[in-house]
Amino acid sequence: MKKKQIKSFLLFYIALFSMVKVLEMLWTQKHKPRKLAEVAGNEPAKEEVKKWALDWERNKVQKPLLLWGPTGIGKTALVEALALEVGWDLIETNASDLRDAETIQKLYGLSSASKGLFGEKRLILIDEIDSAFDRGEIPAITKILKESGQPVIIIANDVWSQKLAGLRTSCKLIEMKGVNARTVTDVLQKIAVKEKNSECGFAAEIAKNNKGDLRGAINDLQACVVGAVEGNVVPSARDREESVFEAVRHVLKTMIYGEAVKAADNLDEDLETFIKWLEENIPAEYEKSEEIAEAFDWLSRGDVFRGRIYRRQYYDLLLYVRALSLAGVALSKKETYRKFTPYKFPSIIRELGASKKNRGLLDSIASKVGSKTHVSKKDAKEVALPFMPLSKAAKEYYGLDDEETAFIKELFKS
């Protein structure tokens, strides 16, 4: 298949996704709760949040809430439902694009000090604080929370992360737990009826396999009902642990668009991590320089959409990431290579995971370099550090000590 044909093929699919976006809306968005009573499970947490909101309505200033618990259990959905129910403006961000204390101060300082256009309260939602913010940014957020004149809710998966120690004392902690299987089953059956699929007979099995992850269960239900999983076979717990090596092989060996796009569906790895596996192994599989260049070009296009997802929190764009990053890589080759390739674990992940001490040291270095170069900590690790000069002037400029300088030299000595 020629390059022009590949590009036309992918662009056609992207256009097709755009045309049917409304019809193909993710059910997690289409059927999300619009009031607290519709939020599945976690009754004690819902009662505490409701009482907290009523106190704000009586003009009793309350501590910010820190909702925490595993992913997919409805933390963000609960906050959005609360805002709709009490009529508050919702200012929502995970602030992954905010990299310095001054910018954070400007945004949240403005939001927390002023009311809405008609005097209504503004509910400030800070999502994924344990992953979106660096250790150095937390004190600035903590200071703003203490001065806030508006209700603030913070969401975290790991509330006991060391970098959140100072923040925990400034918030009221509310734990949310995984939704029990019976409740998940009820939700899935109601959604199936709304989608005119009342004959759905595998809701209970989906609920059992997802182990409290309501969002994952709804995604699996949609996949089964609309036929994304052939024959309406329910994804099993075993299927979810499919070897990442097999998934890499599917992408790099196939020439079929649909197979490439679905290659990562049953993995326990997230899509971003899987893409790092592809980055590592493309040069080992593809032998022609133009094919390797074409594959990385498609990965870069997919990365544009990943950036938009982080900034806008609009996860429907994952359709484009999959089409560009997975199918783009698969169709970059002119023909399938009939050879055995020993695929490798991503070197960047191996280096970052060498030890807890090294990870902490690397985070510290990336924060310093990122603040000076005005890039995210992630970009500092992957783009700036490997090529950074380690002269005396550079050490002083970035504020690096001897241990940090030695660590960079060892990590990127090649």
C-alpha cells in the first residue's frame, strides 16, 4: 500500500469518526449522572458531600474536600452531578498544562476569589492532583485553598502520596470505594434498556470482571453491545492480562487497520505506556528507514491528540489517538516482515523504574529543569535531560547538586 493510500485511508476513518461522534458517544458520558441520587454506590461519601454543599449554600465556609479512591468509581461524576444539582458553575481542570506556581496562583486565585456572572458560587474541581502536579507545585495550591472564598473539591487516586502530606491537613478527606458488583449490574442493565438492548444477558459477568470499576464496566458493555467485541463475548479477567509482547506483535506484524486499532484493547497497560513499547520496538521490526520515519510521524500526530486530551479532558479524542498511533504504525510498512523479533521492554520505563530513590531523584531534576525551560516534567525527562550540557554554568543555572549531575551522566551516558 502506497503512502498516499495509507494517509487517505486513515484520514477517511478520522473524518468518519467525526461525522458519527454524537451517535458513537461513549456511554460513560452519555449516561453520566445529573444529580447525586443517580451516582451509583458510595452512599456515605455522597451524604458527606451533600452536607458539605448545603453548608456552603448557607454561607458557612468549609474546608476543601479531598475525594480519593481507585479509578473508574465515579469521583469526577459525583462532583459534576453535585454542581448540576445545586446550580454552581464548575471550573474543572487537572492542570497538567500548568507548570509553575505563578500560573497556578493566577488561575486558581482568580477563580477562588470571585463568583459567577449572576452571583452563583463557583465549584473549583482539581482532578488527578497526585499525578498532574509536581511536588513543588503543591505548596502553591495549598496556599490558594486556605484563602479560597469558593467551594473546592480535589480528586486523587493515592491520597497517601508523600507529596500530598501538606495538602491533606488543609482538606476534609472523603474516601470513595469500588462499586459493588450488584450495583454495577443494575447500572449496566438500565443503560442497556435505554440503548434498546434490554436482552443484554451478560451485565453480571461484566460487573464481576471489572472489580468495582464502574467506568470500565460501562465501556465493556458498550463494546459488547455495539459489536466491538465479536460475537458479544464478554472480556474476561484473563483477557485483560494479555501479554504486551503479543499486542506489540499484532501492531507491528499486521497490515489490517481494524486489528491494529484493537491490539491494545485487552491489555492491563494504559495506551500511553503501550505507545512507549511501540516506540522502543519499531526500529527493531522495521528495516527500511522510510518506514521507520513514517511510523514515528504517525506517533507524533497521535501525540498531538494526547496533548489535547490532557488539556481539555475530552476522552472521545482517544479514537484519534488509536487510529493515528496504532493503525498509523501498522500501515507504515510496505509488507509484513516474516521474521522473529525479540521485542524489548521500553528503555525509558526501565530506567525510570530502576529504584524508588532514582525515581525521586529524577523527578527532582526534571522539576528544576522544567521550571527553567518552561516545559512539563515529562518533557524535561524525555527531551531536555538527554541532551542537556552539564557544565558548571548549567549546574548553577538549573540548581543541580553533584549527586543530581552524576545521576544524569550515568542515566544518559550513551
